[in-house]
Amino acid sequence: MSTADGDLRRAVEEVLLQGPGRWTRQETAERSGVGPERATEIWRALGFPVADDDARVFTDADVDALRAGERLIAAGLITEESETMMARALGHHLSRLAEWQVHTLWSWLLRDLDLPLSEKDLAQHAAALLPEMELLQRHVWRRHLAACAGRVLTEAAQGAPAGRDQPVRPGEGADVRERAVGFTDMVGYTRLTRGLDSTRLARVLDRFESLTGDVIADGGGRVVKTIGDEVLYVCESAAAAAGIALELTSRAVADTELPQVRTGLAYGPVLGRLGDVYGAAVNIAARLTAVARPGTVLTDTAFAGELAGRTAYDLKPLRPVSVRGYSRLRPVLLRPAHAHGEAS
């Protein structure tokens, strides 16, 4: 890196970090009251490499963040172990957001502004836009907090459904409860990517994420994550997940710019941990997706049992299949009640 590039990088970092690096690792630990090993563990969990002993890369904001963590521990809200888990989750999700934002800003600078920019110009642009981005992120975060808190309070007020156990609490940031899990993916995605340039591929992925995000939100589900050509989501009820899966199938067929989709659904105890989900139901939903035909929805028998007696759905048991981890998985074909005569 040239001297000019280094100066520009430092100028931008000082704007984004609200000041220059002032403290070494040891000094940061001492000023925050957090032990050096503990501070390094948190730094690593956030996704950053360990700085050299004599490098002055830490700011007053880094010290304040460590102190905030200590206050949460002192209040009994979290433990040292769960603080590390929280740091890892924050680092994972926010690094992806930051990468997208920086790429978007840089593309804007290259497209709409005259380059080369001076160090002062770039720092001024960053300083002007940062508060707007922070305001938006803070608002969306609080909106999601309110929505999640509302769900938890509603569940607590209603109590467990008849015949069901209360959620099991295996640890901080995690719980186990009965949930419906869905995997939806685009059929022929690998073949599709070979025939598209990057611009067209990005457009297809945007349409897929927009479609799945809209339908899942409207159907009362929650997107857990999107991985390339597939989306993982959860719902509190099988009926909600079934409605989402069938709507996704119908909407993809009607969209000429998207390939067909297929979906696997399962129901059972699901471990929710730091926003992600784990358990047999998650694995089964993924396996069912892999064997589903284009434009179809497959469920496991537990999911089909949750829909028993509902006249809105047609459930057709299929022959057992052998998939990774399950030698005789019994799929059930899910269709709207009026859909007959389709391939099974």
C-alpha cells in the first residue's frame, strides 16, 4: 500500500470509528477493566484479527463497548460465555451488512462522482452519509425488537397449546419449541449460473430474495437465512408454513424470470439459537427439498399430521426414500385441495 493510500484509509477509518486509534491491546483492556485475554477473545469473536502488541489501533469507542459488555454481565443479563456468543453473532451478521454497504457506496462514488477524490472529499462524503445509515439501521433493529418481543409476550400470555410442553430453555440465547421449518430452492440453479453474466445473475437472486422475503413475511413466517439459491424459514404453525410454500410455488411459476422452485417442510422440536435454527426437523426439511420435483412441496409425516382434517390441503403419502441420514424417509406430497391430476 502506498503512503497516499495509507493516509486515505486512515482518514476514512477515523471518520467511521469516531477518532484515531489511540490505545494498544493492553491499554484498551486496562481502561475498560476487562482482562487482556478476555478482550482478545471478544475481539476475535467479532471477526477481527489480533493486533500486534504495540499497534495503536483501538479507539475510545472500543473501550466503551467493552465496558458496556461488562455492565450487561454485572446486571445478570448475560454471562461471559454468552457475551462471546453474542459478539460472534453480531460480527457475523454485521460484517455482511458492512460489506454490502461499502460496496454500494463505492459503486456510487465511481458512478456518480468525479474521481479521483481527495482524502478530504472522501472523508466528508462518509461523514455525511454515516448518520443516515445509522438512523436507518437503528430504526429497523428496534422494529424487529418490537416484533420479536410482541411474539414472545403473546406466547407467554396464551401459554402452551393443549397437549404441548412449554418451550425448553437449554441456555442463554437459545430455546427449543415445536416449529414448522421450510426450505425452498430454485430448481436448476447451478445450470442457470453457467448461462448468465454477473448482472443477470444478480437480478435473478434479487427477484428470488424479494419473492421469498415478501411471501414469508406476509404468511407470518420468519426468514432464518438465504444461502444463494435457497431460503430457510420457520413458522409457529404448520398451516402457516404450508400456505407460504404453496404461494411461493405459485408465484415462481407465474414469474417468467425465475426458475421453478421446490420446497421441503417438516415439523417438530427446533432449537433456536442466536437467530439460527437446528434439529432433526431442519435436516428433514432440507432432505425433502433435495428429492422434491420442480414445482412441488413435500412434507414429513409429522408435518402432514398437523394438517390433518384441514380441507384446504390435499396430502398424498409417497413411497419411502433413502436420503443422507434417513434410510426410510416418508414424504407426503402437499397440494391445494383443488389441485388434482398433477404429477406426483
